[in-house]
Amino acid sequence: MYSDSPVSAVPLELIQEIFLRHRNLFHEPLHAVPAVSKDSRSINFVPGYGWIAVSHVCRRWRAAAICCPPLWTQLSVTRSAEWTSEVLARSCGMPLRVTASLGLNSGEKVDALRTVLTDLVRIQSLQLSGHVDAEVVALLSNPAPSLEHLILDHITLPTPADPNLKHSDDALINFPYFLHHDLTPRLTHLELDAFQPRLRGPCTSALKHVVFRHRAAGTLLGRPYTSPCLHRVLAALQHMPALESLAFEREAHAVLDLAAEAELAGDLPDVVLPRLRALRIHATAEECVAFLDCATLPALEKFTLTCARSSTEYPPTLAPALARTAQALPATHALSISRFTGSGFHRYMRFTGRAPASASAVPFGGPTFDVMLDRGYGRENVIPLLAGCLPLQSVRELQVESRAEPEEAAWRTVLGAMPNLESVAVVGQLARQRLPELHACVEAVLGAEEARKEASARRRIPEVSCCSSKSGYA
């Protein structure tokens, strides 16, 4: 860059601020992951370091980048321990956000990760996936006083050659060890994906946001894998009184084996989460019922549920479990009912509710409830089931998105659950053609009922219209 260029007059501090924003907004293309050599000159091809190309424009920009410690605090572990040491040095002791995707054959990446973990006291956020060796296990037994955010994704642990060692090595049995010995005093966010450690001890009492996720099946990185145990999850939740958001995500279309059925039929621990405001469940209907039956959630403000049947009928306990959970939710002002096709045979029906725009009790944004049920069998039964257990008494606006409108019996149930309904909007390709049929159906259902009431007690028949696209609350 020439010295007389207008850009050369821009202060270094402003250039550094631009670089920081560029790094935060930069998204590495998923396909642009060429092989990386140990030469740090190739590091701009590594996911997480694509932004570094700006430092190659000129010497001044390079100096601005190198002398900006915050720019180097988001560290992606590469195959070069030398480059990792350089990034650590450039970050000048500032808190770190570390991502390490080790894979099955971690090789040189593990060497670089060891370099990072020797500075564990600086790590504020750690996302770790893949196979970890014994040295990494040992390093994660040290104090992590700055750690606030931890993600363990598809972790596999070393198998000791001596079978007796597996039962005597505390750091391996209780990996990550620092979770169990008050070594992570600031940890508030924990996400476990296809990995379920033993959660106990002081760390759990400070957690505010937890995710238990498992979408894989059968094997994990070539090894047999057992999906999360609901009993163990509930037992861990008993020690998380400060929890504000929780996600429990399983494969919703899995066929429960005999062991899982026995667990659900057994004596599961009860859980009281007095501060929980947001709950997300993705699992089989049987697991959803078991979870909701065991959980007391007095402060719940947002509820998301997706479930499927493993048999031809939903368990009869699903509706009471949903109704009990929904009692604490804010009043629903707008409701959206939609049908759509999922993968393969599974077709879902979705009920989405929102509180009035002025309601300040919903801190997370989005709907107050978002419930999706697989309607593969007896699809018309899903509408009465949901209408009967969700809080719909305050609904003023209803939006329906479907190629085929519900039958009259289903409409009767839906409209009966919403005594204050003022308007119905139909969305979809066939909305305009079906509008007269829908209007006649609503009038037939409500007209016959209201005619039998005293004039003063009759409700107004809601207006029916069509929309070309979803509204803001759908």
C-alpha cells in the first residue's frame, strides 16, 4: 500500500477495530478446508483463521493485526503447535475462546491442544470434540477459574491397556475432572453432545444453561455408544437449582429398546427447577412424558417440544403432561397451526403461540410455546390433543397453514378452546380457493352453538381471511 493512499491516514486503532468486526463476522466456507502444513503461512486456510488474510495486505495492516491482542483471543487448534504458541503469545494473557476439533486420529492437533491447555487458567470458552488422549485428560484435571462456557461434542476417551486402570483412574472415570472438584467456579453454560459425563459436585449448582444432546445412533467414531440415560440426566438436574434454560434432545424417531422402556417405567427422580424459564425437548413421546412428569417448573416462560410416537398411538399421559407444564406459560395472544412434511414418513403438526407484543415477561424472544407432534398415524387426533392441553383461552388471532383444512370435528375443538378468538387467517397455496369452505365451516360450527345461547352470552364469529405468506407470529 502506498504511503500517499487515503487509507494510510486511518488511525491504527480504527483499523484494529475494523479487523475485530471482520473476524467476528467472517464465516469460513465449509468446503474451504485444504490440507494444512505446519507452515504458519498456510494458516489462512484453516477454519477460524480465514480473516487473517487482511494482515497480508501491507506491512502497516500486518503490524496493526499483530499488535492487537483481542484479535488473537479466538483460538482454533490447528496441526501446528508452533503456530498455536504464536497465537497465545499475540493474545498477551487475555481470556481465550478455544475451539478444538480433534477427530478420530488427532495426531498433531493434540500436541497443539496440549500447548493451549497448559494455559487453562486463561480459557473463558472451550469447545472440544473428538478423541482425547491421556495427557489431555490429565490437563483437564487442573483448575479453570475463568471458564464460563464449555461444549463437549462427540468425545471419546482413551481405553487403558490395563482393565483395572479404568476403574482406578479418577481423572478418566470422571472426565472432565475439573467439573467435579470446584475448579470451574464461573462455569454457567454446559453443552454435551453425544457425550454424557458424570455430573455431580459443586460445579452444577452455578450452571444456568445446559444442553443434553444426542442425535447419533449405534456407534460414535467407530465405537459402540449408549445414548444419554434419562435417569442420570434427572439425577444431575437435582443439583442445578440456578438453571435458567435447559435442552434435552434425543432422536425423536428412535425405537425404544427393552432397557429404555424399563427405565421409563421405573422410579425416576423428581426434579424442581425454580428458576428455569426456557425448556426445549426433542425426544420420543414416551421420553417427553417421563421427563415432564418428573419436572416441576414454576417459572417457565418458553417451552419448545418435538416428539414422535414409537407406536400407532400417543401415550394417553401426553396431554396431561403438556397441560401441567403449560400452566406457568404467559397468556397466548396469537396462535399458528401448521402442517408440513418432515423426513420420510414423519409428518408434523405444529402449534406455535406468542404472548402480546407488550408482554415483557418473555426475555428470550420468539414464541412462548412451540409444540410439534408427528402426525403419521391418526393425524386428525393431533389437533384436539394439542387444543385441549395448551393455554389458548386468551388467543385473539389464529393463523392456519395447510393444504387440507381440518375436519369439522377438529375445528369444533379448536374454536371451543379459544372463546376470545377475533380473526382467522389461512396461509398456503390453496388458501384463497379454500377460503369460502373455511368460512362456511367456522360459521357452521360457531353459528349452531351460539344460536342456542342467550343473546348477551353469544360470542362474535371471528373474521376469516387469507394471506399470501406467514405473518410475523407464524
